[in-house]
Amino acid sequence: MTDPRPATDPLPVNDRTRHRRLADQGSLDRADLDAILDAGFVCHLGVVIEGRPVVVPTVYGRDGRRLYFHGSVASRSLTGGAPVCVTVTHVDGLVLARSVFEHGVNYRSAMIHGVPHKVTDPEEKLAGLRCLTEHATPGQWSYARLPNRKELAATTLLALSLEEASVKIRTGPPDDADGPDAELPVWAGTLPLTSTWGTPVSDPALPPGTPAPEHVARREGTGQG
Ligand SMILES: Cc1cc2nc3c(=O)[nH]c(=O)nc-3n(C[C@H](O)[C@H](O)[C@H](O)COP(=O)(O)OP(=O)(O)OC[C@H]3O[C@@H](n4cnc5c(N)ncnc54)[C@H](O)[C@@H]3O)c2cc1C
């Protein structure tokens, strides 16, 4: 069924997603959310296990308005059916102000609130795993061996709706250029941070001369995040 919502509808503002502090850094643009999610592939999955919060770094994939997570069937963070909070963060640089108080970070971050469910339908499970693989490494699903029945049975796949999400973005110089500290003889500015893919390193166990596939090799020197 076609999704009746416009692709550009704003992110919902409710009691959970409403930015209270540093609200000027908030964005309600769904395109910003998609861009942040697509620029990364590792998130932090916050869950409550036996009454205590646990924040698990894990890989994700985005398919439209849905995020997928996967892992071992034994994973206690992937039970599904309980509220989670997921964050994705890209650090774009340090913001070095004249005063320590005004120091900060340039960043793009997304936070998703929701209750994920376990994907059990075999077709959707395979599609979700494909999404996860392709999200991190486009071209890899049709290159590597696909999961067999035993591997699929050992894997949990969770799906989380992207309906309840928020975005914050900070860009630009420090905020203290128009205050009394502007007179201080202190350098202020930003120190940008970028991530770039390196040269593929072949597994030493490969037959000598086995080249990296094109979809991997071509990422060298390109940005991540
Ligand atoms: C790399 C990085 C470093 C940061 N360092 C600091 C720091 O040192 N000190 C500091 O005070 N803040 C820092 N922040 C900002 C921080 O993430 C919070 O936005 C801010 O502290 C407000 O927190 P709060 O609990 O008062 O949020 P509230 O404004 O009460 O949050 C309400 C809702 O707003 C949304 N929201 C809040 N923060 C974010 C976010 N970052 N991304 C997406 N949605 C969000 C969520 O839906 C949340 O439920 C940093 C952010 C990033 C990405």
C-alpha cells in the first residue's frame, strides 16, 4: 500500500520529542532525519533491561520510515515489544570559544523513540537483513553469500518506526563573539572533524591477487558521516 503521508511532512512534536534545551538547534525537517540516518550505520540503542538502562552500540539500516537492527537471538537488548530510545550522532567538529563555558560541538544527531517489534515473516526478515547490509555497504548483498536457514534462525531482526523522532544540528562558530569575552586575547573558532574511508586491506588468507570488489574499492577517500 502506498504511504499516504507526504514525504516531507514535518517530524511530530509531542511531549517526548519536543526540544526543551538548545531548541534553536532542533529541526523538524524529515529530510534532515533521513540524511543523518543515511550518513551513518551505527547507532546507540537504549533499552531498559531488568529495570536498568543499557545503551548498546549497534548497526542499523533504514528502509523508508523504518529502522532495522539485528543480532543474536540471545541478545537481551533485542527482545522487542518494549520502549527504546535510539540515537545516531555525527560529530562535525569542536567549537572552541573564548570561555570554557561556551565550548561546544558541531554535530548532527537524531533521536528515535518507539517500541520495536521482532520481524518473523521470512520474506520481511530477509528484506530487513538486506537493508542492513546494503545500508553500510551498498552492493554487498548481491556479492557475499546470503544467510542460510540456520543463520537466519540464529538472528533476531527488529523493526522500529521512524514516526517519533527528533533532530538536532549545530553548525558554525562559537556563540561568544558578541559578549564581553570577545575582548579576550584568546583564539576562538572551530576544529572540523571528518571521517574518510581508507584503502581496503585484503584478508591475508585470501588467494594472492584477489582484488577488492568495485563497490568496496570505490569508497576509498570518500566521506563517512
Ligand atoms: C556530540 C554531542 C555532544 C553534546 N554535548 C553536550 C554537552 O556537553 N552538554 C549539553 O548540555 N548538551 C550536549 N549536547 C546536546 C544534548 O544532546 C542535548 O540536546 C541537550 O543537552 C539537551 O538535553 P535535555 O535532556 O535537556 O533535552 P531535552 O530538550 O529535554 O530533550 C527533549 C527531547 O528533545 C529531543 N532531543 C534532545 N536532544 C537531542 C539530540 N541531541 N538529538 C536529537 N534529538 C534530541 C529528544 O526527542 C528528547 O526527548 C550534545 C549533543 C551532541 C550530539
